[in-house]
Amino acid sequence: MREPEVDSAANPPSERNLNYWEYIRVEELLALQRGFDDDESKVSNDEALFIVVHQIYELWFKLILRELTTARDLFRQNPVPDMAMSSVVRSFKRVVAIFEQATAHFRVMETLTTRDFLGFRDRLIPASGFQSAQLREIEILLGLEDDLRIPIGREGSYKEALKAADGSESSATRRVEARIAGGPSLKRVIYDWLSRTPIDGPSGADGVDRFLASYIDAHRAEAHDRMARAQQQAMTPADEGRLRERYEAETAVAAAFLLGNDDPSADEATRARLRRVRAALVFLESYRELPRLAWPREVVDATIEMEQSMLIWRQRHARMVERVIGRRTGTGGSAGVDYLDQTALRYRIFSDMWAVRTLLLRQPSVPELVHPDDYRFKVED
Amino acid sequence: MREPEVDSAANPPSERNLNYWEYIRVEELLALQRGFDDDESKVSNDEALFIVVHQIYELWFKLILRELTTARDLFRQNPVPDMAMSSVVRSFKRVVAIFEQATAHFRVMETLTTRDFLGFRDRLIPASGFQSAQLREIEILLGLEDDLRIPIGREGSYKEALKAADGSESSATRRVEARIAGGPSLKRVIYDWLSRTPIDGPSGADGVDRFLASYIDAHRAEAHDRMARAQQQAMTPADEGRLRERYEAETAVAAAFLLGNDDPSADEATRARLRRVRAALVFLESYRELPRLAWPREVVDATIEMEQSMLIWRQRHARMVERVIGRRTGTGGSAGVDYLDQTALRYRIFSDMWAVRTLLLRQPSVPELVHPDDYRFKVED
Amino acid sequence: MREPEVDSAANPPSERNLNYWEYIRVEELLALQRGFDDDESKVSNDEALFIVVHQIYELWFKLILRELTTARDLFRQNPVPDMAMSSVVRSFKRVVAIFEQATAHFRVMETLTTRDFLGFRDRLIPASGFQSAQLREIEILLGLEDDLRIPIGREGSYKEALKAADGSESSATRRVEARIAGGPSLKRVIYDWLSRTPIDGPSGADGVDRFLASYIDAHRAEAHDRMARAQQQAMTPADEGRLRERYEAETAVAAAFLLGNDDPSADEATRARLRRVRAALVFLESYRELPRLAWPREVVDATIEMEQSMLIWRQRHARMVERVIGRRTGTGGSAGVDYLDQTALRYRIFSDMWAVRTLLLRQPSVPELVHPDDYRFKVED
Amino acid sequence: MREPEVDSAANPPSERNLNYWEYIRVEELLALQRGFDDDESKVSNDEALFIVVHQIYELWFKLILRELTTARDLFRQNPVPDMAMSSVVRSFKRVVAIFEQATAHFRVMETLTTRDFLGFRDRLIPASGFQSAQLREIEILLGLEDDLRIPIGREGSYKEALKAADGSESSATRRVEARIAGGPSLKRVIYDWLSRTPIDGPSGADGVDRFLASYIDAHRAEAHDRMARAQQQAMTPADEGRLRERYEAETAVAAAFLLGNDDPSADEATRARLRRVRAALVFLESYRELPRLAWPREVVDATIEMEQSMLIWRQRHARMVERVIGRRTGTGGSAGVDYLDQTALRYRIFSDMWAVRTLLLRQPSVPELVHPDDYRFKVED
């Protein structure tokens, strides 16, 4: 950002001596593309591109980790200060903006042809973008559950892939271990905060249960209504029966989810927590227009948008690898592409936020609130 | 790019020890955001963003300089090997892809509010993005004429702005001086190559003159035709006269341009060169469909696209600065925004390529070639 | 959006018969690309592209007009309901998203070469994208002042350009006149709302004046502080004098702007209104972190973002026209490109929002509020 | 594209009367958003957005179908005229540019919240974007094999989904049937053209077989070389054996593919054709730098880029639907999202082009050509 009109004489001596290139550390930065032989003259334009794009990814990842850590620390408080919410939304939007850049970078990578890439690929082995410690840190900080992780080739655990060649600790494993030890995940603190949301009145288990009961009733009523209309069209008793079964199943699944009964192995404390989290999500989405819910709702929206931006990046990554390296159709090779595609399909961190969308009601169907005035405010008064 | 299926045992020992993070130099890279006090703990997320985005610009600029240098060296040859042309087009397309990334990055910068930015702006002075030596190098390597440059505040010359605070040489001035001394500009070598293009037959001044004469005739005929139709509509003798004047002026301007007579101060050698360059450009655009002209035409198209991508980047830069720092309407402040907007309006490197577009003819109007077969070839035969 | 799992039997007869292609009116839509001769077989792919891209612009413009009208109607109320604010922000963000699409479309247009375009250009005259009534309506609805408008060629007024060829009314002029008659502009209603913002206490002229006085003091103090530091560096008494003049001028300009004294021709009522609007803008930006100011602040941010997105679209438009039609450097032709570039530089609707950015203070310098508690609220309580 | 400087008097009467809004058919176009009740006043902004975005998709699809048809007709010729190749590449790049726009539009759709969408969703049933006849036509014209298609819910065949509610013919089924009857697919004609490519000498089965044999040898040699290096690292005889098996399998799979032996059910004519197509692809990629191969290679590259752009659009589509409608994790609902994701993973039209990338060799490993001079040419001579 250029500011030529500002008077450079207006600064204390210590600062006057720091020029743009010193502040940005341009010379050190531009000396980090020396490749395998520590000799940039042996690095082709194509390999320089490869190195630089990966360096740019690491720089973006660093910013993402900073924003996520700040957001986590704000949401770790109890109660979360109201001023924190717009700040967290801004952090998440920044992360979204960065993932969008990162997604677009694959186009630059695709200016490499397969043959260009083969020219230096062999020397890259076993160095692989999969060894990005910071990407693993982002997943850990967000709260990706370990049991969702898709195993990678022979290494098994993602941590194995980060070890030094002789199996010892590396800077990458140290980063990841420090992140794991560095505090709760965003998912954890956001779910904690959601579980404290006052639902139509003072917070407490009773209010949650009352709200869920009335919401499940409303869900059943909406489903029943649609079923009744459908049955007018149904030709045969068999059709009628099939329709009834279907709507009943839909209602039962929604109720089980909202009441935390969808995982039979969960203990009661876990279920109670899930109930509160899910009730809060349904509540925030259903009464979006209440002024006091506006910021919490923005937090949820921004969280979804942030996770989505990462999924879009993963899928675009798969398409780039497929384009440059290819896919042998039908022979099941190409584990790299498949792995990347599978992470996009299976990795969902804020899974309850995604699931809640499937059981929301049309605005006229949501239960009426008992205490709507608790959620209003005025600026002009 | 991940390659988990590859067997890491398949590499000689020297290479096995280089992991991704060593190859990419992750640790050194992530240690370059320590700000003014050489202490990252004092750097806010907002300032880290500012530093990183500028570092990313410098990394992209490095790749651009590499591609432009390679392209310049290929076109420096006489004759330019035919294999070079698709290679240069690929380089230019890569530069376009990079400028598009760089343009999109301003959105990330715009996640800074004015107040966020003010929080660390004062310490930035006099460090300014304007001090990017590599951006100046790109302009020099492309061939931006010094007399087009818009002066910057008090410094006058752009080179002044790159000096150390005490007026001595800096790494930035050294970079720029080395670039100036490092060989001809892309504009120079591309114009040299254009001036050698065989125009409808063996290359030579005669062929050029003959082609230009017939093209100017065709241009006059097309203009005359449009004038005749227009005069049928003209109500009054005055309208008729005005129309005639207008079409005659248009034809005269086109002819003067094509014949290199538009700059009265130019000497005959300069004019002869301009004639050849402009004849080549008109020729390539007018007979685009001839197979043998396809690659030269792609070179011209990619050159225009590359310059355009830089102009779009400049204007988007102006909009980002205006958004974050503002513009005091009417009081003439905000020299930074105006400077950036003016560079986009005035800086044109390949000005003849832009100008030629205004006098191209519809396909049925272009003169017929004498030697069209010289420009054909067959793949399937 | 596909919903294959839904049971089509569940709908009343009247709706069952409406398929996607009927709902979207696909057949009518795909019959609107028949060109000049009302015969699509005479329309080339290039011309079809030209027609379709312009149709897509008109479709997007329609959505923009709907959102802006809704936002205008919400802000026309007094007081503006607090629930309206997040709704207006969503409308503005949607407009931003649409302008971003529209900006990207120029790339599709650029797949036309100059010669492709010349193939059908002559028949387009006088039809020109400049005759888009909806684009004029957007400017009118936003509140572009007529005296800022840049005259277009011979027509003079933009309304002339929309008349039928024989100078009579057209559907385009009717649209524009209806828009002008259709109610106040967004600028008008947003400024009205800003002028009612309670500034550090109950709204009223006294509070505004008190706040502006303390803000101007803080501005002077910050400038003085920077001057003092600068003078320590100043070498000569002349430098010292020059610096003092400069900082005093800066402070005076800021004070005149805030007090509405920058336009000597304005009457006192106008100045009073400007004072209130500008005080509100400075207030919202300076205390961004106060929860109750968060939505008003989002409205201002989204307004700026929306205007910026339109400016970016204008400049990208200029670059597309220059690329396809060219620019005759130095001969001053190419009025089309220049016109488009000038609109981006001169058209600013929410000019006070842009101007305020230049006189904001660093967070530690802003005056302390007397009534900060008026601007807080809690969600968790 | 604005052209205000042009004299409107310069046109014959018939054309003078056609204004922009008549040419673009603005009034008819803006009357097509009247929704279910044929009454635009009942259409909310959200529903208008939904309708318009789908209309814009249909307009883009129309352009894509035009370009693909033109390209198909050019490649249907035998031999394909050399001038056709750059034209086809331009068509494919235009399709890419359009799919990129279409991909970006999902962001506009995402300004709909789930609740906004629920407000009008029920009335949409059974209208669904899946009923886009033009999208099916694009797949047919490209050459998507029917046996790759993923069944959609209860309808089974994609053609069923396009029928009218009462099971009769509709404009959609008529479009699709006409497309199927309208000539060969692009895949068919491109593969025909590839099968005629002269491979290192005059075209003919002998040359193809000779080239494939030498290429398979080179592939085996490269694999052997890597194996030898790997075995130096292997610790145990078991490791050594495992490595040998692995490299032998890799070589065998590559040879089977190149010789067309990968599908045991194929007859000899089919295998012969596959051999020629695959040999041509390997040949074009391996000798990319030969001038005369440059355009055929660009055709292959642009084909891959075009297919990729459609896959990216499909995946982004899935992410939009998931964001707006959600995904019930683990319960297997959400067939819409899964269906869209699966089409992106399974639909590959130019599968041989993707597969060939996995067996390309590094440049130093490719066999030397016998007749390289057949593939050179000169512009400057």
C-alpha cells in the first residue's frame, strides 16, 4: 500500500532506517528457492513455480493458524464477550478469503504440463505436499476427529508421514505435537458456547427440553401436512402406506437427532450436551431475524462458510493433481487423487451445523417464542 | 502435489533426507514475519497479514521475472526458432495467471479495516509498497519507456524512492540497475522479431510498402462505403460536409499511423522500423486463420493479454487503497490512489498493438494475399 | 438445485404440472437470440455470445434493482427497525456478489477477437450497451448526482441516449422516468438514518457538536504529535516551517469537513445535516467494537463494499473494451474507453463515507465516550 | 460494449430503428420471472434470484452447445483442415471460460439461506435443476457413455426425469432426442482424428505398432532404472522381491493399456482403434516441442481443460447444495449432494486422455524419432 504523500521526515530515527524491502525481508525471502542442490541456477522456471506456490501456501496457512487461534481464545471465555462475536466473524471471513486465494492458485500450478512436472518429480520423492505440518495443524485446531481421518498409503497415521526419513522427530512433528498440546479445538469451544445459549428464556436444561419438544411437534406437523397433501394424489393403498412410512421415518430421524439419540453408544452426559448444541443451532437458524441473535447466527454462518471454503479447496486440489498427473480410469491407481477427493467427501468438522440444515422448517411452521422480547434491541431510541 | 503411492525407498540416499519442509524451506520462511522489532509476538494478526501479502507479491514477482527473462532470451535470437513461440506463449499465460492471483489478493488485504491499518501504519513510513524493486524490474524488462513514468511525490525519479534512507545505494537500487544493464527489453526484441515477419512473400521493405499501400486502400474503401451510406441519411449539405470531413480524417489518421508518419520528430530509420512493426501487426491480425501465422498471432494475443492483466492489477490496487485509506472527494488529497489510477491509464508498453486494433478491417474488406500458400501447412498428410 | 429424493406425489395438481423448464421459461428464454434479422440461423457463435452476455447483464441488473429497492424501503422508515439492518447488509452483499460475477463476465467477452467483433459491429450501431436503462436505474436508485455525470458524445444527457431513434419516448426512457419518480435514493435514506444516529448519548444537535469538537481536538493532537516528532528530524528552520504549515493545513481541512464548512455555497440547514451525517460516520468507525454499533457499522461497510464492486466493474469494463476495440495511443480517439475509465474515477455516490476514511484516528487517539454503556448488550446472560 | 463516438446516421434505415433494448430483447427477457402464479408481484427477491440464476445457466449452456457443435462439425471432416484446429481450441477455451463463470455463480446462490430457500422450495417440486435438458445435451454432445451414468432416485433413466408429469413427451425430451439423433459426439470425432495422426512417419498401422513397441521399451527401461536404484536401498530379500513385483506390474499395466489389451471383452477392431488413439496421445504429449504437433497438442490440452472445468463445476455445485440444504452426516440422506459428488468422480468422457498422463516418461527417456523433420516448419525464412 503506497503512501507517497506522507513525509518521511516525520519518523523517529530507528524507524526511518527500515525500508520496505527490509520490513518485508525481501532478500532473505527471495533466497529460499534454491532447490535440492542449494543452487538456484539449477532450478528451472517450472520447479521455481512449484517451490514458490508451496511457499505461498505455507504463508497463507500461517495466517489462517493465527486467526483460528485468536478466534479460539475469544470463544474459550465464559461467557464469550459480546464484542468478541463480530471479531470472530471477521477472522473466519478472512480465513474464507484466504482459502479462496489458495483454491485459485491451482490454476497457476496447472500451467505446468505433465512433462514439465516429470522433469523434476523424481527428485521430490519423498517430499510431498502431504507433509505440510501447518495443514495438519489447521485440521487439529479446527477439531477434525482422528477417527474420520483417511489413512495415507503405507504410513498409516498422518503423524508418521511427518517424521524425518530415519523415523525420528522433525520440525513438522514438533509443530503438530505442540498444536495438539496447545489447547482445545475451535469445535470444542464453539460447541461449549452453543450449549450455553439461552433458548427462549434463561438458559437451562428445562428450557432446552421444552423448546426441542415444541420444535419436534412442529416438524411432525409440517411433515404430516405434506403427507396429507401427498395422499390425496396417491393412487393405491400400497402407495398410501409407503408414503406414511416415509414421512414417519423422516420425523423419527429428526427427533432422534435433536434429542441426541442418534448415537446409541453415547452416554447421557454426551447426549445432554448434543441436545443443547443442536437446540441452539435450530434456535439460531429459526429465529434469524431477532436482533440479539444476529451475531451468534453470523458466527454459525461464518463457521459453515469457512468449512465449506476448505472443502472447495480440497476438491480443487484433487482436480489439479488429476490434471497434471492423471487418473488411470478403472485400474484403481491414482491413490493421490482419490485420497484428496475422499477427504473432501468425508472430513466434516462442524457436522451438527451441516446436519441441522436438513431439518429446518419453513418460517410459518416454527413454534412461536414465549420470550421474544429478550432478543430485541434498538439502536435509534 | 501429493504422491503417497510412490515408493520412498526408490531414491538415492542424498535425496531421501530432503523432506517437503526442507525442500520448501518452511522454517526459514515462517521466521520472516517478525516486523519492526524483530519480535513476532509484537506483530498483530493484521500486521502479519500485511507483511505476508507483500511477501507473497514478491514471490509472484520473482516468478514473473523468470518467465519474462526466458521469453526475452528466446526472442532475442534471429531468427526466433519456431519451437520458441509456443514456449513464449506459455510463459506469458503463466504471467497472466499470476497477475490474476495478485489481483485477487487485494480482497484479502481488504479484510483490514481502516482502523486496523492505522494501528500499524505510522511505523511503516517510509516503507511503502512503492519501493518494490521487483515491480520496477518487471516494468523495465517489459520495456516501459521512462518518459511515460508518472513522478511520485517529492522523490521525482522512481530510482530515488529505492535508495536507502541516507541516499546511498540499497539492495533495491542494485536490483534495478542490474536489470537495466541486463539486456534489451521484451518490447525491443518482440518489435525486432515483428519487423522481420515476411509480409505476403519474402521479407523486405518492398513487400511491406506494397502491403501497407493495399491495406490503406482497403481502409479508405471501407470508410468510403460507410460514408456513402451515411450520406443517404444526411439531411443538409452541412451534415454531408461534416460527414465527409470526418471519414477523411479517419482515413488520414490510419494512413499516417501505418506509414509511421504520426510522430513528426522521428527520423527515417525509426519510421521504417515502425512501418514494418505495424505492417506485421496488421498482417497477423488480418489473416489470423492462416495456419503458419497461428503461433505469431498467439504471441501477439498473449502479449496484449499479459499487459492487460497488469493494468487490471494496477486498477484493482487503486481500489483497494481507496477502500482502506479513503479518498477525500474534491480536495485533491489522496495522491496514492490517483497515482495508481494514473499508471493504469497511461502506462502502455506495447502501444502499437493496442493502436492497431482501432484500424482493423472486417474480414471481407482485407486485401487478398498474393502468396497465401506460403502460410499453410498440413498435419494429416 | 436438485432434489431427487423428494416425492413428487406430495404436491397439489396445479403445481405438479409445472416442470423446471416451464418454471424457468426455458423455451421462451432460448428464443430471444435471433439477432437483427429475427432469424437465429444468421447469428454466428460470436454474435450469440455478444447477445447472451448482454442479456445476462440485464438479468443480473434486475436482481440488483430488486435488492436496492427493498433496502431503500427498509431504510425509508423512521426509525429503521433494528431487524432491518442485517437484512439490508444481506441485500448489499448480494449486490456485491452479483457485480463480481458481472466483472468476471468480461473474460468471456474477451474470447471475441477484434476481427470477430468487427464481423457484426456495424449492424449494432446505434445499439450500444450504453443504452442499458437498468444500469441508469441502478445509478438513480443508488443516488448518483446528475452534476457528476460525464457527458456522452453528442447526446449530451444520458436520457437522450435512451430515446427511440426518432427522438420519441421508448421503453428505456419510460423505465428511467419511472425510477426517478419512484421515490428517494438509497443515498438519501441512508444519510437520513445516519443523521438520526445517537452520538454518545441521546440524539440531538448538541451531542453532535460536542462529539465533533472533541474529535477535532483529538485529530489536532494526533497531528501535533506527529509534527513534533517530525520537527526533531527537520534540518533547517525552513523545513520546520514547511512542516508546521502542512500539519496545520491537514487539521484545518479535517475540521472544515467535519463541521460541514467545506462547501461555501451550502446553506446552514445543509451544513447541519452534513455535520450529523459525518459525525455519525466518524462515530461508527471509531467505536466499531461496541456491540450495539456493530450492525450500523456493517451497513456502512457493506455500502462502501457495494460501491467499490461497481467501480471495479466499471474499470474492468474499460479494460475489456480497450482489449477488443483498442486505444489509439496519443491521438485521443477511443472515447468509449476513456468515458468508461472516467466514470470509475469520478462517480462516487457515498462520497462522505469515502472521505471519512482519510481522517480517522488510531484507536488510542479517539476521544473517550461519556456513555459507552448505551452501546453494549449481552447474549449470554 | 459502448461505442458512443460512432455516427448513428451512418446506417441504413432498417437498422437504425433497432436499439440496444430491442436487439437484446430486454422487455421480453425481463418478463420471464413471473414464477408459479404468473405474477411477479408474488415472487420474492429470493425466488427471483433462484429463477434468474437458473435462466443464466440455461443461457450459458446454449452458448456451450453452439461451440461444441461447431467444434464437432469441424472435426467431423477427414482430414481435419489445419485451420480448424486453432478454431476448435478457441471454442474449447470459450467453454472453459463459461464453466468458470457458472462455477462462480454458486456464490450468488449461496446468498440464499436455508430458510430463504425453504420459503419457496415446496412449490418447486418436482421442478428441479436436474431437469435441465441442455445440460443433458452437453453431456450427450461431448460423448458421455450411458453406462457411466449414475441413476437418479426413482426415475432410473435420465430421460424419464425429463418427461412431462403425465409421462408424455416434453420440450425437454424432444431436445434430448434431437441431440442424440443429431450426429456423432465430440469424443467420437476427436478419437477418429487422433486415430489418423501420422506417428513418426506416414500414418498406418505399422508405424503405430513400431512406435508403441519402442515406447513400451522406454517405459520398461525407466521403470527398471528406478527399480535398480530402489533395490540398492532394499534391506531384505523380501523387500527386493516386493519391489520387483511392483515395477513389473506397473510396466505390464502400461503395456496392456497402450496395446489396447486392458479390456478383455473388446474385439480386435476396437483394440486396434484404441491402440491408435492412445499411441497418438502419447506421441503428441511426448514430442510437444515439435512445431507441427503444436496445434494438435493444444487441442488435446484444451479438451482436458474443458472436461476439467465441467468437473469443477459439478463439485462446486455439490458444495452449494450441501451448504443451502445440508447433509445429515452418517444417516445417508442427502441423496442430492451425493449424486452430484459422484457424477464428478465417475463421469469422465475423454478417459484415455486422463489415463495417458499416468504413463508419460521424462523427456530424456522418450524414444528418439526417426522422422523428426516431418514435424518442423519455419515462419521466418
